[in-house]
Amino acid sequence: MRTIQVGDITEHIKEMCIEANHFLTEDMKSALQNACEKEEALLGRQILNQLQDNLNIAGTDMIPICQDTGMAVIFVEIGQDVHFEGGNLEDAINEGVRRGYVEGFLRKSVVKDPLIRENTKDNTPAIIHYEIVPGDKVKITVAPKGFGSENMSRVFMLKPADGIEGVKNAILTAVKDAGPNACPPMVVGVGIGGTFEKCAIMAKKALTRPVNEHSEIPYVKELEEELLEKINASGIGPGGLGGTTTALAVNINTYPTHIAGLPVAINICCHVNRHSVRMI
């Protein structure tokens, strides 16, 4: 059994909130650079170069990549041989978010009640997903999610008879409906299977997989490649102003489902796809 102080979790979360809002992961940096080199439209290349300039300024001057610093979505994979001490884990996570957004001077975008709309003034509470896994480590993924792209996400409760063509159509429909609103070039996270809520969580988590890594399932890998090609042929382009780079990646997660269902969720993220990952 390994003991971890929840105060350490707070400190990691604080740092990760700031890190994710100022710096891209290496895979996203490479994907954007490749897009700049391959984009065929002149205006599209100009937009991509402007995005690169923005990222450089954000990192150098410690200015957030985007003015929408997102709602903190946190995935915590906890080894079953870990014991937490020093307080409540969920309180510690939210305290890390509070410190990160207050001390990091990040925009506070969370309202206490969805209808009354009073701002909590510290960007808490976070959206937290827990998973118990083997071992004595804790993997934390902090993914600040802006709502320009979040609002463009969809869940389709398809019939089994819709099959793989129905899945393709659902994904392409969601992307085309999103158009420029998701700040393309986008990353498209997809969850197929499970239940209504399970497919949505899978789609969200798919966004945190490195964009240069495909699914280990052969047909899913082929589906990711085919859909990326079709999305980039849509002509939406960088900033929605036309071009050959509408998406940087399509990441798909799957899970067993009921004989009578075929749930599909599409969670779209903007060109920065902010997240930070640590193993402690």
C-alpha cells in the first residue's frame, strides 16, 4: 500500500491547470506544424501561421492560449494500492483548480447554478472522472474545455441496423454542423458503444489520447484514418475560412453495448486541445 497526501494532489492540479492553459502538448505542437506545411489553401496557411504565432506568444509571455480558459475536466486513474491521507480527495482536486485559476490569473468561467448563472469566481467545481486501476500510481489528466467547441458536441442514439455507415454519418454530421464554431482545425473525440453517458465520457477521454497514436483495434484505426480524410475534404478549413485542414485527428474509443443500441458521441475540441498529464 502506498500513501499519498491529498495536498500533493492539490499542488499538481494547480500547476497542471496553469500549464495546460499556456502550453501545448508535444503531439499537438507537431500536428499543428505539420498542418502548416501541408495546408494547400493560401488563406488556410495564413490562419495556421497566426495560430502558431499566438501559441509562441502564450508560452513566452505567459498569456493564456485562449481567453476562454475552460471548465476544468479531470480524469483521475487511481491505483487500487493507493491510500490517500490528509483530507477529502475531491476537495483537494477542487482546491487545486481554485488555486490554479486564481493564482494563474485564468478566466473564471463556471457558474454555480445552470439557470441562476452566478459565477463561482474560482472556476470550481471541476468535472471529475474517477477510475480504479491496478498498481500504486495515480495518473492525472487535466483538460480545460472551452465551450465554443463543447457546445458543438453531439450524442446520437443510433439503431444497430444503422451500422458503421450510420456511425460515419453521425460523426461527419456533427463536424459539418460545427463548422467554424469549434475553432478549427479541430480534434474530434468519438465514443462508440456503452450507454448514453458512457459514450460521452469515452469521447471526452479520446481527446486526451496523443493525436499521433491510433486505436489498437484495426477496424477502428481504419475508421479514424478514413474519417480524418473525409473531414479534411469538407473544405471547412482553418478558422472555418476554407482549406484542406479541418481536423488534426479523429480519436475513437469503443465499448461493449446492449443488443438494442448503438450510442455514438462526438466531443469536438479546438485547435489547441488543451490537456496536461502527470503520473505520480
